[in-house]
Amino acid sequence: MPRSSKKRRPNNEPAEPESSSSNSSSDNEDDADEPMDNNPQENVQIDLEARSPIDSDRDAILYFLEQSFGSTIKKSILDLNQFTTQLITQQTCGSVFYQPLDSTMDETDDEDDEPPVLGVCSILRCDQQFNKQLQAWLLDKCSDNEQARKILQSSKCVLFINERYMNIPADISLPAIRTLREEITYSIDYWIVHAKLRLHKSDSNTICYVNGEEEIFQQHSTVSVDYYPPQDSSGEWTHRRKIMFVSSDKLDQICSDIEQKLKQ
């Protein structure tokens, strides 16, 4: 998944890609042979490219942040518009993903035909110096976990932004994470992963990581904290969030484990 130098502007309105799909089943945590893409959705098989975020990606990035934190969160608690600006202005760090236009298309076609952004992989620094609001929110969510609070207050932490449409497979995650690590120019003690989980109402043992690769982050995490978002139920599933603290020295092994999982 090479970084693209293409300068054409993607659509501001995110849209799901049209492509052939294959079935995906929900994941049981005890089954090590389950596929990486373990959410109860259909996965589309498409070729994606990556590039640095630009200002015209603002609506799409905001959409993915709302997907992570919830669209109803108050601006006074978490200003997702501000986070969107931070992700764009970082310039040298982070990627958005898109499906490149067919090479047979006329390059002079109307910009309405531009490919939509289908995902984002980046980081936000979360400490008193760089993002007090984000650190305060994390401290509140981790208020009952002394170890998590100590990490937030005494370590260099970043929030890993890892969002995409639910039917985009986990194959994009490994090159995205590796590219992101190469782009980071400052020291980090912990990556904080804000994972989305689904629990089946009729079977408490059926726990699905919406982004399957994040289960591997959990396996290597130092500590994790669960909470339920305001709207935590739909259909047969109950929604949950898991905040994981993953030491940076675990990233090599995590990438290796993701690679092995994707081969299964």
C-alpha cells in the first residue's frame, strides 16, 4: 500500500465503496483460528492507496472520529473538530486511505468523481503540553484504574487513530501501522488504542473487535479499561469501548503477530 503522490482531491462526503464482497463471521475470543476480520459485516476486497491528510479530507476524518467517540459527544468534552485539524496539520505523520480512480478515466473529469476517503491511520499526542482536553478525557475514563492514570500522568502517550469503514478488511492495517511508526519523529512510551467491541446479547462469550487487529494490541497491552458509550445497544449486539495502553517496545511483536494472523 504505497503512499501516493496523487494531488487530486477526494470527496468531502465519505461513502462506502462499491465492490464484490465476501462473508465475515463474528469472533469468539477463545478461538485462535478465527480470521482477522471478525466483525459481523461483509468485507469488500479492493486495492487501496495512502497519502497524507489534506484539508479537503476534513469531513471524512471527522466522520471517522465520530465513529470512534460517538457523534453525540459534547464539544466541551472532546472537540472532534479540533482533533480533525490536528490530524491534518501534522503533515508528516499519518495517512488516509482511498481507492484510486480507474486509470482509464479522463483526468479532466469533474471533481465530484474523486474517490472518497475510506479510512485514517494516525496519532494524537495526549499530554498536558500537547492536548490537555484529550488527556483529561482519558483520565476521567480511567479514573478507577490507578495504573492507567499513572501512565497518563507520567509517560509520553499518543492516541492511536485507527478508523475505517467496517467492511474494509484488516489487510490495510499492517502497512499503515508500519508506515506510521516510520513517520513518528519523537519518542513515545505508550500507544493508547481506543478499540470498539461488540458483545452478542445472547452469548456473553462472543466478543467481536470491530477492527480485528486491535485484539492483538490487547494481547500485548500493559493495562486496559472498558467503558460503555452512551448508545451502547443495537439489534443483537451491545457496544463497548476498550482503552488499551501498549508499550512502544511491543510494536515489533504486534506487527509480527498481525502479519501471521493475516496469513491464516
